[in-house]
Amino acid sequence: MTGAATQCGQPSAQPGRVYRIGVISAAIDGRPQPTNGHTWHFAQYFHPEVNLPAIRRHLDPGSARMFERYTRNPRYNFDQLPFPDTRITHVYSNPADGLTNYIETFPGVRIARSLDELVENVDAVWLGDASGKGNDHYALVAPALQRGLPTFCDKPIGGTVAETRRILELARQHRAPLMSSSLFRHEFGMEQALRMRDSSEFGPLQFVLASMQGGFSRDGWFIYGQHPVWTVMTLCGPGVEAVSMYAREATAHALITYRDRMPAEVWYGRPDLAGQYCHTSVHFARQVYQFTPAIEGDFWYGHHYEMFRMAHTFREMVRTRREPVPHREILEVTAILHAGAKSMQERGRLVGLSEVM
């Protein structure tokens, strides 16, 4: 159901090469993210060395335990970590608060004084943003895209449909491989669901229910609603026709419809998911498959796996210049969020994606 990945230029994988990764930390309405989890946790897979005592000094106890027990534990390396061909060489943010702690934690990384300095000295760029707003993303990734560098732009890639389209068009214009997605796209259970879908062994896909914990709010929909909507997009593909959304108190339901296939539903603010974060039910004609991020009941092991898989997917894009996520999917995810918000304002009216595109 999903479109084919795009190839930008010629594959660049070279035996023995070490790819230099530049990390950018987005701001939150102009305020820095000194311990931005999307640069500290997600991007750390690209760097072979980590100073664990520094982790304990600079991050919260839960994050320190995550590094010690999972992400930097040799027993949980999936026979792939650390990656032999990547290294973070530069880091940038404006304001630069917290970067001295970052370079203490990841030995050998240098603070870039400007975006131009960063992109001139790296082979690929990772933009991490834990805010979920995306309002500074274009300015932060434009120098990398203009140089044709493989770039990860955290979700939401743009805070609006227009900004998302602007970033996608800049990447196309300069033939720069671009990746953006939710972490949910890389869950172990998601990979299994996709194998089941593609095998056709269980019959056609009939319905997807993507659930997310946490109390619903309109602002939260644009930030955290990204995750279950990405779940739907990954399983059902692009081509969404319309969205109907209803919210009451701390929960919301969004029905996502297609002209040519069965619908999907997002349940945001599901009250029974404490400790699981999300839950997905994938209904085939002859089988129902359900999953959470956990692997064998261990949420943190599963979280480590999905972060590793997202980093590995980006690494493959850097090596081959083949985009893993079609641009149409990225754009439609943003449009679904805005169509849902418009529907909610209009008493659940079925809002066509064309109305917000």
C-alpha cells in the first residue's frame, strides 16, 4: 500500500568509510533544549563512544539507567552496535545551552558556531526536536538540504502543511535525501505487522486502531497525535480521503477514511495504557494482530529497539541516498492532523484532505 522509496542521486556507500554526522538541536519557541532526548537518546547510536559518568551527571536518573541497562549495554547491541561507519563530529543549537555537556558526554564531538560551519564539515545531518512543534525546522535544515546532504528532520517536519511542503520541495530541488517519521514506524511489532500485511497469508487488511495514552488536548493533538497517525500511515499507506474527529474531556477519536480501502481509527487519550504508551490493533480478514512498543513485556528494551531501528534506517539512507519514507506520506500525516482539528471544530464533519492541502 505504501509508495516506493525515492532515490536521490547515486548510492554513496563506500567500504571502510566513516560517515560524519552533524547533530542539530531545535529550540522550543526560541528556548534551548539542553537535554533534548531526540539528540541525546536518538542520535547517540551514531557515536561509538559515550562517557557514562557524564550521562549520570547531566541527565535524569531514568535516562541514565536507560543508557546503562539498554542503549550502551553490550548484551543489547543487536549484533550491530556500535555502528562501525558513523561518528558524530559536530553539534549545533541556538541558543547553545547544554552543548558543553553534550561534547563531554560524546568524546570528540565539536560545537559548531554556525549552521554553515556544521554542514561544511559533515556528510549527513540529524535534526532532533523533542518539542513536537517544528516551527524552526526549515531554517535549521535548509543549509544541509541546499548542499544535498542526507538529512533527518524530526516530526513534525513542518508545523503546518505549507511548511512541510516547503521543506519537501527544497529537498527535491537539491536532490537531498530526506527522512522524517515517528518512532512508532520502527517498533518491533510494526515490523511484524508489515510482514503479515505483505505476505497476504491472513487476508486483506480490514481495519487499524492506533491508540495512544495521555490526556487529549488540541495542542497535544498536533504534537503527540503525530504518533498514532504515523502508525496508520505506515500500515495503510497514503491516499487518505477525509478525517472525522470527535473529542470529549481527555480523549479523542479520529476516523481516517480512504476512497479505495478500509478505514483506520486513532484513539488518542486511551485511559488503560499506563506504562505501555501506545497500542495498535491490526485487523486482517483472518487474524487480529496487536502490539505495544514492548518486546517480551519489556517496554524499555522495545524502546531501545525502535530507537535503534530508526537510527539504522537513517544510516542506510546516508549510505545509499535512498529515501525510506515517501514524501507523500510525510505530507499526508501533517494534513491529517490539521483535517482532524478542523473536523473537531465543526462538530465531527468529515473533512476532506483536499481542504487543508
